[in-house]
Amino acid sequence: MKTNDAGLQVIKDSEGLRLTAYYDSGRVLTIGYGHTSAAGSPRVAVGMTITAAEADEILRRDVAGAEAGVAELVTIDLTENQFSALVSFVFNIGRGQFAASTLLRKLNAGADPASEFDRWIYDDGVRLNGLVTRRAKERALFEKPIAGTPAESRQKQLQRQLAALGLYTAKIDGIWGPLSRSALEKFELAAERILALA
């Protein structure tokens, strides 16, 4: 899966575009949409300049690393919007912090992780308005359904039906994780018992 245009726009809006190399708040040479030498080619040097088209190309390469991190660490199915929101999140905080996060743990457990975005708004204990805005955009994208996606619609319908039977008690969100699977297994087991009595 690749980051969609909405996810790329969150990254672009949040990082901002600088066509001349500069030192970010951590005194790291940066250019384009938050590109540093640690992300790979090109190496950022003092006085370096690039074009807007080059910045887009560099961003696509940099985003690929965050995409790989999300694909590797998330064990449940994601919608395109959920994947893209998480890529923006990982692009910002890094794969290591994402791997250790409660957000990832909740996500893989089938719980609703959306509120966890709101916790990542600090840098060295200081609340940053830029991070507040970015997390709000990432959370909104994560929670935004994909219009006309039959699989998501079927999953939500099945969650509602299982909830009506008292077998599913988590958020009806179309994310088919362990809680949804467990509820369906309980239903299937009950159905088998009823059929055996018939």
C-alpha cells in the first residue's frame, strides 16, 4: 500500500517546504519537506538548494521508509486513509518510537487507537502548536472512511450485527482485528451448537 494524496498533503503541510538547507530545531541540516541526511540521499549540506520538483521526489523516497515501517509493524488490515495517517505519524516520530507506542499496541489489539494521536504533541516536554495541528489532521484522516469501499462496509455491518447479539463490544469502525475475529468465532461456535441440536 502507498500513501495517498491526503496523507502526503498532511506531511507537506506539517513539514513545510524549504528549498535551501537550514538547521531545524534540533540543529540538524534539513531541506525540502523535512529531509535530513539520516533519511538517505541526497546528503544535506550548508548552502544546498533544490527545486520544488526535487523536493517532491525526495519526499516520495523518504516516505517509502515510513511506509515500510507501518507495513511491517501493523498486524491488522488498514484502510488507505488509516495507512496514510500512520505514515505521516511515523515520518514525524520515527519507526522506533512508533514500534514502542501505545498507539501501535492498541491498534494491533483491535482497540481504537485514535485518541493516542493526541498524546504526541510535545517536544522535550513542551507542547507545540504545530504538533497539535498535525496530530489533529492525522487523526481526522485515520478516522475518515473510504467512500464506496465494499469491504469496509461489510466489516462494519458484521460488527453491528455481532454487537446486536452481544458478542462484540468494541467500537464499530470497520477495522477487522482480534476483537472482531473473536466475536465472529463465538457466533460460529454458537451456530454449530444450534445446528447440532436440530
